[in-house]
Amino acid sequence: MPREGMNWWHVIISTRNSWLPGDKRGFRSKNHKIHSSGDYKKPPPIEELSGLRRYHQERAGDVIRFSDDAKKIVGLAIINKLTKEGFQIFKSWPWRSRPRTRTG
């Protein structure tokens, strides 16, 4: 947990249609109005929210994917920008574009 007075953010970048409502890896809707029983580490049962998943898959269109090289470029650009803005990066995975930041 952060020390009092510290602000922490967990930054996640995703692409269009890569994690839809009802996803097999688990999901949470805005304000947790709908959520699965699992998460990406311990996925929910495959049948859970299958109707919701199917509904969104039929309407969503193609998944947008970046190459590994593009992910590195985007991740490093985000890290550089956050660093210039005064954020301290304490853990990052630029190949997955998931920097974790804090200010204080």
C-alpha cells in the first residue's frame, strides 16, 4: 500500500476489442455493475456470462493487435512522457505496455 500522501496508478493500455465484456479471462464493467467471479489469473467458469460474451463478440468487429516492436515503442513512449511529467516509474513491462507509476 502507498504511504500516506502518495498517489499510485496502475496503467493498462489495451487495443480495440481485445478485452470485451464477458471475456473468458474475467472482466469488470464500469463501476462494477457487472463483473465475473474470476480474473486473468484465475479465470471464471467458461459458461459464466457466455451470452454477454457472445453478444459483444458478434458486434465488436476485428481485434486490433500491435506487433511486439510496436508494443515496445508505445510502452517506452508512455514511460518517457510520464517520467518527463514527474512520475516515478517503479515497475514496468514495456513489451506489454504496462508501466506502474507513482507521484509523491
